Amino acid sequence: MRELSVYYCPKCGRYGYYQLVKNATCPNCDVKMIWLDMRYQDFMDLGLEERDSLIIQKVMDRHASITGRIIDADRAHNSRALVASLSAHVQELEAENRQLNETIEWMHQTIWDLLRKNKSLEQQLSDLSQPPHVPD
């Protein structure tokens, strides 16, 4: 004969003793109960308050991830945090924009300097290529 195992409801915390997993359904919530990783006899050796504390802790541990997701969603929609994050991002973009504008100004200045030098060299070449003017 199979030994009894302890199961608890993840919703309401009710616990029960079953031999087969398929029978472990919460009579209150009608949901599948979860096996408590503890021998039946060890569970029975606990006092009533210790059992309740253990079950409450197990239910809380299971719902910790749900609570975390709710808090994370709340944090994501927190206006102050969002504004602070966006403000920091805007400052980064403005700094990057200033740097790019300085680079563009430098490039324009370099191009204009090169064009002036090129025009000056063309003028010098054209002056050298013309025959000297001999006075009459």
C-alpha cells in the first residue's frame, strides 16, 4: 500500500493527505494541489502552528514571482522613474548631437579651406601658363 503524501492548495493554502496525485484536488478552489516535499509522518509530527506557518510560507514563495511581476509592471509605469530615464536619454542624445554638429562644422571649414587653396593653385597655374606680357 502506498504511503500518504501531503499536498497543499497554491491558492487558499488548504492541505490534505492523499495516496495518489490524481486525487489531490482542493475541495475549496477545485485546483490541482501541490505536493509538499516532506514525509507524511514528519508533517504530522509538526504542531498545528508549525504546519500552518510551513504552508503559508510555501504559498507565499509560489506567489513571490507573481508579486515581483506586478511590482515590475508598476515600476515600468512609474511616471517619475520614466521621466528620469527619458531625461537622461535626452541628455545623452543632446551631447551626441553637439559632438556631431561640431564634426560637421569642422568638415565644412576643412572643405572650404581646401576649395580656397584649390582655387588659389588654379589661379597660380593659369598665371604661369600665360605667356609673359612684353611691353611694346
